[in-house]
Amino acid sequence: MPLLSSRRSDSIEITPLGDSALIVRVHDKVENAREDSANEVLGAMGRIEEAKIAGIVELAPAYATIGVFFDPGKVIASGIEPDLVSKWLSDKIHEALSQRRRHKADVRLIEVPACFDSEFAVDLERVASVSERPTSEVVDHYCAAEYRVACIGFTPGFPYLVGLPKELTTPRRATPRTEIPAGSVAIGGNQTGVYPLPSPGGWNVIGRTPLRLFDPTKDPPAFLRPGDKVRFRAVTRDEFERSTS
Amino acid sequence: MTATIIRAGFLTTIQDLGRIGSRQFGVSVGGALDTHALRVANLLVGNDETAAGIEMTLGGSQLRFADERTVAWCGGGFDVRVPAGHAAMMSAGEELIFNQPKTGCRSWLAISGGIDVPLVLKSRSTDLRASFGGFVGRALRDGDELSLGKRRRSQTAATEKISSWSASHDWSSTAKAEPVLRVLRGADWDRFDASAHHALTSGAFIVSPDSNRMGARLEGPELRRNDDVDLVSEAVAPGTIQVPPNGQPIVLLGDCQTIGGYPKIAHVITVDLPVAAQLRAGDRVSFREVSLAQAHRLLADRERDFNCFKTGLSLRQ
């Protein structure tokens, strides 16, 4: 039985994700997907939201794709035949994506304070050794770069950041740690991120932020969102302690 | 008034139909791993179908009711003096025990008035990994007292101790001795070779003890890929069957992460998620491919039947 997958000349590809979701792929070149797609994905998300398509429950962006979650029951109740649900929804999404965006969201530039004190940077030596540079240079290079949030996932509020200077690429640890403290700034391969909550993980921990990146009592609960530009600002241990008191 | 958890059991949590609208923040949907079972149980006791209930795993749970309540439960083959799918009247001080199930592993108990815990990100479900929601963000423990919502007037007018009528057997008792999950091909189906396709749809897998609310890990024939391209993470859903490098599939369940980078070979259809929610270590599970159209027709039929059931109940209450 063939997989229903629709593709138009604008190179948007829509594929089912089970019977209650679709994956909308907005970027053709998967290999570059991590770097270039944030704008396209945000634009596409905005257009799908503005179209207010009946039956769509929520959207979940990730790198070059958007997961569109829907309620087939609602679509069928609105009069669409069960056999035509996915096709109807795909068509509606293609139509929405061909529209001009009415409102464009601003790109935010967020500064994230980070303390690279040795107690918070258990893997900094490892990163320094792999890059064949002193730890002070690693921190300088890390903070000089401008990152982009490509995806929020893995745990609530966890930002996958692209833009890591190539020389700081460090493979994941062979044995993941059972608990990485909340706020930990880490490098995994050519990506970097911050653990909002304590969790197991295999990335290389190089620092810690006093910022609370996830708070379920806030709206929105995640401090960062896809498309945000991020810079890290090195702070002293004193400043870190003052921020968290 | 309250219900006291005298014995919590193996893993007991407050769940509703899940946390919708926060996937984009990396928040798992969670909720009852069989939302349909909870909806049915809620209707049986006169609650709104979205009310929070109690999910119990592998038994050992004992509850006591401080005041008169209607209760109902659906799910696995638990040994309970109130049969699955029936509404029952609990008097003030009465206790209810869920012993170890013979088949399946989870059940969902609804209590008239619903479990009264705060909404967090629009849901009363417990997010165990991130420790929020439900009963102060954790599994229930011996001695916990649950606040219950106000009973609706219609809920107090029952005449039988245990209702003679009930929800259908299919909806009330969802564990199968030899579970078969109907699946759709996933986006990465063609990344796997013919032997993998054959193994998935004709073979059988054993549920590993290393399974939990995030997913059921399966052991069986190795599902081999044609390529070794490093995939970029994208959204996944409960029911998604991922295949990590060791070739052993994982059926994702409600607490799964919002995105994943492992290839998605197939997806369990929504109407079979209740069967997936009962998978227990040692169970022998197999898969059968169906079409998207069939999956939607089955879902449409179930929702139509559910609406009839809802109407029928409202005439009684």
C-alpha cells in the first residue's frame, strides 16, 4: 500500500505521521536542514496558523519540518469522507502555504548569561583537548558566536542551537551521564544546547546558566523558541550566585 | 471531599486526556495511555469525558472514599470486585482494591466529580520526567489524599450498588492475550530492507521489561536498514514505531518525547493504542499493516459508537 505523500512545485512535502498527524517538510535539502530552515519553518507555521484549518489541534516545529497534529474525528464530523481525510488536510495546508503571510514575527536576540566555572564545566577540558585549544579560548570562541534556535525538544524547553564554531565540535560522550544539572550548557557533536531540567544526557557540559529556561506556570512555558538568535555572555561565579538567590 | 490512597501500587498517577498545545515547547502530551478507556470510565460515572482520573499499573492499589461516590474503571485484566465497565456506588468509608492483573498492565479509574488537582499547561496529567502536573508532579504514594471535585446532582441518583448495565466488553477490557497492533507504514519504511518489512508484519516480538510510559521496547528479529544516513529529528507521536541502531523496535506511548531522530518504520493506528497501552513484559506482540483510509474509517466508527454511548448514558442519568 503506497504511502500518501504530496509534493507541489514549491517543494513542500507532506507525509502522514500515523493517522492523526502529518509532517510538513519545508526544506528540500535535508543535509542543510539544521542551519537554514528556521525562517522557512516559522513562516510556514505562521501561515498554517492563520489559515485556521478545522481539525488541526497543534503544530510542532523541528528543524526543517512541522508536525501538524489533528483530530480525524473533527474533520470527518465536518463532512469529509474518512477515506479523504489526509488528502483534504494536505490540500488545505498546501493552500495555506501558498498565501502571503499577513503578519511576520520579529526575530528575537536573546542573551544567555553562562558561568564557565570549573564546577559547572565538567567537560570543558575534554572539549579543549579535542579542539586542541586552551579552555579560555574555547569559552571565548563559544561566547563570540551567534546561535539560532533550530528546535525545542528532547525535554521541555531544551533548545537545539545551530551555529557552533566548527573547531568546537566535540562528539557525544560514549557513556551518557545519569544526571546533568538544570541550566547546564553543553555541546553534542556540532550542536549545542542548554538542559532546562535535570536529565540524563551524553552531551559535553561546559557551563551553566542561572536562567530558568522552562517554567510550566508561565505562558509560554519555554524561555526560548525556534528562530531566536542567542548569544552567551560569560559571567563570574559571583554573578551566577546573585542571579539564582 | 477526598479519596485516600491507602496503598499506591506499582505506578499510580493522576492523568486526564493529555496536555495539548505545548508540544512546540518540548512538553510531552502524556495523559492516560488509553484515553478512550478514561473517557468511557468518566462517562459511566457522569463526569465530563475530560475529567482527571487515576491510572494504575500492575495493581497493588487500595483506595478509600471519604464520602459517597460513583466509580468505574476500564483497562487490563485486574482483579477488582467491581467489574470493568460498570458504574458502582462507593459508600463513605468504603474501600476498593486493584489486585495484580492476569492480562495487561494498566487500568483507568474514574470517580464522580473527578480528581481535583490544579491545571498546569491546561491539563491535570502528571509529567513524571519534568515533575509537574497531576498530584504535585509525582506518582502517588501510600497515604496521599486526593481532593475530589463536586459531584453533579445526577450522579447521586443511582439505584444499584453495581450497575447491571455496562460499557461494551471491547471498551472495558482492553488487554489481549496475544496482542496484534494494526499499523501504517512510516515515512522511513523504505529505509528498511524487505526482510525487515517481512519481520515486522509477519513475525512476533516480545515486550521487554525495559518498557514504561514513554514506550514499549520490543525484542525480536533485527530490523535492518538499507542506509546509515543520520536523520534530522522531527515530530513523533504516541504509536510511532522507532528503530534505534540495534534494530529492535520501540512502540512510543503517551510520555514519549516530542521529537525523535530514529527512523520511523511504522505507526500504530489510534484505535489500537488501547492495546499498545496494555503491553506487559513477556507479552508476545505482532503487527498487521492496514491502510490510512481503513485507520480513519475505524476511528470514525469508534467515535460514532462513542457518541451513541454518550447519548444513551445521558438518558439514564
